[in-house]
Amino acid sequence: MMNWSLLALTLFSCTVGQVFAKEVRYLARSPKALLMGDAYTAAVDDDFILFYNPAAINKTLGVYLHPINPTLGATNVLDDSDRFKNLPKDAPGLSSRLLGYPVYLQAGAFPGLRFGPIALTLFASSSMSLAIENAVHPFIDVDYRYDRGFIFGFAHSFGSAKKRTYKSFKAKTTAGQRATIGVSLKYINREGIDEKFSLFSPDILQRVNTSGSDIGELKKALGYSKGAGWGGDIGGEYALINGRSELIFAASILDVGSTKFNLEEGTRKIPKQDMYLNSGVTFKQDFTIFDYALSFDLHPLNEPISFGRKLHAGLKVGIPLVSAYAGFSGGYVSYGLGFRFWPVEVVAGFYGVEIGSSYKDQEGKRGVIYLSLLDFAFDIK
Amino acid sequence: MKYRPAFLFIICLVIAIGCGADPEEKREDAIYDANRALTLGNCDKAISLLEAVGRDNKNSVYLQTLASAYACKSGLREPSFFENDLPNTASPAPLGGTGRYANSSGMVNDNDASLSALYTAIDLLLFAGGISTSESPSVTKRASYFTSSETANINSQLLYMLLSAAGRFFYYYGNSDSAGQKGQGTGIDANTCFVDYSENVTLDNVYADLNAYFAGAGPIGSCAGAGSGHSSFGASGSRNISRLCRGVVLINNLFDVIPEVLAASTGTDFSAVSATTTTITTLRTAVAAAKNGMSNILDVKSYDLCVSENTSNDDYIQVYYAFIVEALFL
């Protein structure tokens, strides 16, 4: 009993009186998860398994290939479209129009393969956050990342419950329980700029001017650096299965010890990929013509952020061809729709993310769209 | 189950290691939050957040944010200053237009809280890097502590704050009117000069004394030497050196910073101050030629140092005001 108290006390001490003044930046997020409040540690079962929990690989038997799956994300300009009309080109105009308004762009692709207990995902993902803050002396904060690499994962299960086959993916499964542990190894090549520029200093203009029209020189002038590093994840999952119902508990530690990068180009420090400890539970039922999943997450447990920011809850409801997603992530709602008719799957929606320090401090309003083409799965006897 | 205590201990250890923010992270968090607070115009919150984590003289972004938090209390906002005030700087020339800045006319007494806050902000950047207040800061000294980019950012922010402070100083102590004309305002003293020069300080070369200088150079704006000075600066035998030194330090630091900002600027944004350096150089040459031993006051950029060097002898500060300050604000 005392041991559990110790764990509770440690978790609580991490959340009291702490601030963490930036967005929690995971290596990648599933668009479906984002629309489900990012409550996905236990619920994950898509192309992004290795970005959540390597133990989740072993949910199914057989082979699953997802070769083409681009994602695009951006600030939800529809919510404030007037702000972008006739955008001024001078610094005073820009600062007055965009002061306190975070701009976000993301694009990526995550092709991969699952083959029984092993999985491999390749990834190339670029994201950029721009924010102008401080009405007195405006700073433009640029956080640009371009990550490329792969993750290789392996999982092993114990227990009586058989794994699902792809053929019976949406059908009744056998009753029982199953515990799974998983590990993954990743290689990340990261390029990025993480700089604050004084908007009314000639310095930023001089950097742009001296770099000429060469985009590579411009990136260097703005403080671009490049490096590579190896990292690892571990995860565990415990599933209770009864007919059409599944209750899954899961936990994962992503980027154990934080993934650090060796500088290969540039002079600035490359932002490390922080270690995040995640936990979640999901309950789902599948009645073939109707299915739903309820999930709840606490993550990242190890960051000094308020408890509210760690709360994530999500709901997915599906009928043949169409799925609807809704969620709550750290105080902000998300919602979206998915459509699947082989060989195409499209998911799109809107979500909010905390980009400030405390609970509901500053919302980054974003939209995401995901397209998967030609994914296929088959069972191996 | 026998492994449960060890398992829990490992989990607690992982969490405990991960959840603590180190001092650098706390400072970064404070900077982020302070900038957010300043976006919303909450100056006191920004100051409180940044002061709570302790000053870091080597972190340029921290210093710039803290300086902007104090400048926030003075009403300075760089976007509007850059767009509306800066172009007026040299109209009337050389620096009379600073009296036309939006915030200049807000200064109505010696203990103006907004100007005090601006002085605090200026000092934070002048002495950035850990330069002692008992020595004169300079662009060169700051460059030894920061990268060229960080130094450029500090200098440009300093320029805006120095000009804004100079505008308030000139408007109030120079009795400026809304057009930036010295001695034409409706100030409490109706003074025509900054300083009372009736002591008639002796000069060593070119002119015999200040009376001769004013007679030879003619009225400098509204100031013909025999005119009245601002009472807050005191008179013969009771000069308020600390107030007078504020003006000296503002001008000397402007002279130091303007060329650096101009060198980094490629457009016409700073054209209003482009001739200022030449004007100040001419005035410095003239005053150095007229009175021996002016180099100390011409070079002093630390308020503390200026006060300590001029408390026992106010002749140099009178000559400085007569030749330089009166001529910059006509």
C-alpha cells in the first residue's frame, strides 16, 4: 500500500505548482488520435502505433501495409479568417495583426509495415510554429523541425486471448486476457530552427538579405542546425477480451532518457526529443455494423505541467464507411469525421492544443487532414 | 508480485527524474510566460515572473524581455514607436522631434514613474553581460559577452528606449511645446534653457567663458545663456547632479548605439537618426576644443559614474549641457 502511495505522491508532486511553457512536442501524432483528444495510448491501432506504444503491435496477426499516408495540419484559419486578409508586409502591420496568434503548419508521411509481432515505420515529418509575442518588444518565435527516420518495434504477448485476424478485424474475438510488452528502436535525423528574433531589430532583415535567394543559406542564417540520434521506447498493454468487447490498459515510455542528437551541421543546439511517460485505458465494442471506442489517457505523466493538461478523453463511433471522432485534450475539444472505402481512407477535423503554460492558458486551434491510399492487410495461417 | 516494490521504485524514479524543471528551464518558462503577459499588456505580471527566477545577465532574451517588461510600464510600444514616433525624431533637427513622440508630453514632474521604469529598462540592457555600473558600458563591451546577433538585438532595443527617454527628458526639462521647440512650452518654469548658466563657467580655448560662447554662437534655440534653466536642475552651488547626469548618459549612449544600429540596417527605417551621429561628433569636437578635461564627461555612459565624477565639480556638466544638449534640442 505504501508503494502505491509513493507512486501517487510522485505523480502529484509533478503536477503541483509547475509550469511548462511550451507545447508538448511528440515525435508524431495520429490524426485520428488528435480528433479523439489524443487519448490513444491504449486505443492505438492504426499506422501510428510506434508513436504511441510498441506493445500495441501485437493486437493482430498477419500483415498490414500502409504505403501512402500523407497528413497535413495547419492553424485553423477558418476560425479567424479576417486576420489573414490583406496581410501587411511591414513589421508594425504584421505584429499588430499576428500578435498573440500562433501559426502552425505540418506535413508528413508515415509509411510502414506490421508483420505479426514486429513493425517498421518510416517517417518524414515537417512542422513549423510561428508566434509573435510581447506588445512592447515583439519577438517572433520560430520552431521549425524536419524529422526523418524509422522506428522498428517488437512485441510479445502472454495470455489466453487470441489475437484478432485481419479477416475478422471487425468481428467477434475470443474471450480471455492478454498481456503484451513491446520495445522499439528509432533513428531520427532532425533538422531545425528554434530561435527567437526581435521583430524590430535590423538583425533579422540583415540575416535575410545576406543569405540572398538561396533557401539553404537563409536557413543557416536563421540558425538552422542538423543532427541525428538513436532512441528507444518501451510499452506494456493488458487486454481483457470478452466477445465483442475489449478493455485495454496501456502504458508507454517514449524516447527513454530523451533522444538526443549529434550535431552534424550548423552551430545551434538541436532540440532533443523529450522522454514522455504515457498511460491510458480504452473500452471498445464492435457489433459489425456499429462500433465505438471510449478512451481515456493521462500523459505526459513525467512533465511538470498542471494535471488538467495531462487529461485526455476520446470517443470514436463507426458505421460501415464512416467514423466520427470527438475528444477532449487538456481542456480543449476536438472533433472530426473519417471516410473509408478501399483503397481510400480520409480523416479530417479540428482540434485544440495547449501552447501556453498552465491549464487552458493559450489554445492552438488547428485542423488536420489524413489520407491513406492502398493500405492492405492479409492473414497468415 | 515479489518484484512489485522494485517495479514501483523504478517508475517513481523515472517520473521524479523527468518531472523536475532545472533553473534554466524555469527561466525559459518565465520568459515564455512573461512574453505572453506582455502580449496582453500585463507589465507587472511579466516583471514578477522574470524577477522571481533571478536575473541572468548572460541571457540576452531574458534581459530583453525583462527590459521590455519595465518599458511596458513606461508606455513604450515598439510597433507604434517604430511606425509613428521614430520618423519624427529629426523634425525639428537634430533631436527636437523626440519631444513630439506620443509619450513625451506625458512627463509632467521630476518623479515620473514611467521615466523611472524606462531608466531601469535601459540600465538592464546597457549593463548586459554583467558590466559593472561603476564603469561605462559600451557596444564593444557588450559584444564581448554576446553573439553579434544578440548584440544587434540589444542595441536596437536600446535605441528605441534611449530615444523614448530622451524625448520625455527633453519635453519636460527643455520646456518643449507640441512642435518640439525648446522653451516654447507651458512648463512650470517657463524656462528657455535646460540649465541656468549664470555661473558663467570659464572655458580654456576658443571662448573665454560660457557667456562668450552664447554670444558667439548666438541663441541656441530659445537659449541665449542668460535665459532661465529648469529649476529641477538647480542653480549655482546647488546643482542636481543626479538629474543632470541622466541627460548626459542618455546622449552619450545614443552616440554609442546609433552607429551600430545604422550599420546593421539596410533600409530607410532609421533615416531620421542617420545624421545624428555626425551632429553629435561635431558638437563633441567643439566642446572638447573649448574646455580642457572634457573627455571624462564625454565618455561617461554609466549614471553612477557620472554622478560620482561630477558631484564635486559641476563645471563640466554645465559646459556639456551648453554645447551639446542645448544644441541637440533647439
